[in-house]
Amino acid sequence: MSDRYTIRTMTAGEVDQAVDWAAAEGWNPGLSDAGCFRAVDPDGFIGGWLNGRMISSISVVNYGDAYSFLGFYIVEEAHRGNGHGYALWQEAVKHAGDRLIGLDGVVAEQDNYRRSGFEFAYNNIRYGGAPKALDDAHVPSGVLITPLDGAAPDLADYDRKMFPAPRAAFLESWISTPGHLARAARAGDGGLLGYGVIRPCHTGFKIGPLFADDPAIARALARDLIAAADLGGRDVFLDVPEPNGDAGGLARDLALTPVFETARMYTGPAPTIDIPRIYGVTTFELG
């Protein structure tokens, strides 16, 4: 490996480049993902430079003191197999310290991640296609679907049940970013029963997160999100945890079909999250 290979934190523009690489790899990130991702942990995006040109990227984004998520692990194809990626990996994971680290990796690389201390938890499945109208997705009695403000005081507490760490700053950025549309399901007393976000991506739109107390609320949220977005005939994608059969059922009812899978893995015992209420993963890059 050349001694002219250097590793450092990426600038905002360099994170944009890493997102473009992810799009070229077929991961289909959102058009405004980079700024939202950096709002969590600007120091968690790390790149490798060979002779002054960035050839590799990785993110190890810290959520609080106990949890981190790894993504954007990419090496330019011409430079793979030369140790550059592994050197970047070793340097980047130091950023997580002693935090539990999660990732969504392609299933074929599962053994490689296991050698680095990760253990399989479950698969996530990406479904995609032209969505079918959910004509039977009636809002349950006593439930109201409304636009969601990223600063809603009860949002972070609700989200925490489905995510391993607090992420209020990310949620506020994710929901308020232009082009992102968010909807909440609320009970008559105003209590939050679910929420979802749809955003434009390099190809079509993605719904994520989609969290709900039950399948009927998830269906109503998905219907309203799709109706609110200006799809223009473009596809919709939904990433669902395989253990939640109702989430897979929702994707199939939307006439979406499996595109690919990832293996959700952790460096220690899987955190306690309410998978039955996860109908759409936020992103494969940040968990």
C-alpha cells in the first residue's frame, strides 16, 4: 500500500461525493441525505486519499455515548484489494470508541463483517416498484393523520422505542429538509401513534422511517405519504425488517417487489428495539 495514502475527516463537499458514490453503487440515497447525515456527527465521515485524490469512504456516526452506525464503506473499484479499505476501516472504527456499532451490510459480505467482530441480528429487505393504491387503507377510528413538524416535542421519545439511541437533531433535520414530507398519526388526545417520512432519491422515492403502533396505522400513513408526494410515475422503495411480517405484507400490498437484502449486524448483543412497530427502516446508511 502506498505511503501516500492518507486518512482524514471529510468536508461537506466530500460527503456529497461519497453519497454520489453510493448512488453509483446502486444504493439509491436521497437527494438531500448528505446534509441530514452530517447533522448527526460531522466528524463521523472519514475518507482515504491516494496521491491527493479521495478513493475511499466510510461513516461511523455516533449517536450519544452508547451507539454508533457504520455505513458508506466504499473503495473505488480500481483500488480494491490493495488494503486501502481495510486501513480506512481500522482507523474509522476508532471514532466509535467503546460504543456498540451497527451496520446494514450486503449479505455476501457477512463473513467479512463477522471477522471484524460483528454478529448477525436479522435481514432487512428493500422492496420497490410502482406503488398500487391502498384503497382499503382507512384511517382507524379516532386516529388523525396530520403533517409532522420535526420539532414536535413527543417525536424523539416515540422514535426512541424503534431506534437504539436518541437522535433528536437528526429527526429535526430529516423532517424539515426541503423535499422531505412527514406525516404523523395521532390519537384523539394528541398522543403519537406513528409517523413516516417520504423523500426523493436518485431513483424514485423512499419511505423511511415508517413507524406505527399497528398495521392499520402503518397502511394509513403509507397511503397518505405516497399521495402527498409528487411521484410523477416514479417508483417507491420501502426497506423493511424481515422479522416484521406485517411490514413485508404492507410492501407486497403496495405491489412492491424485493430488490435486495442487507444483513443487520452489531458488534455486541442486539439492542432492544420494537421491531414489530418498524414498517420502514430510516436508511441503510445511518440505521
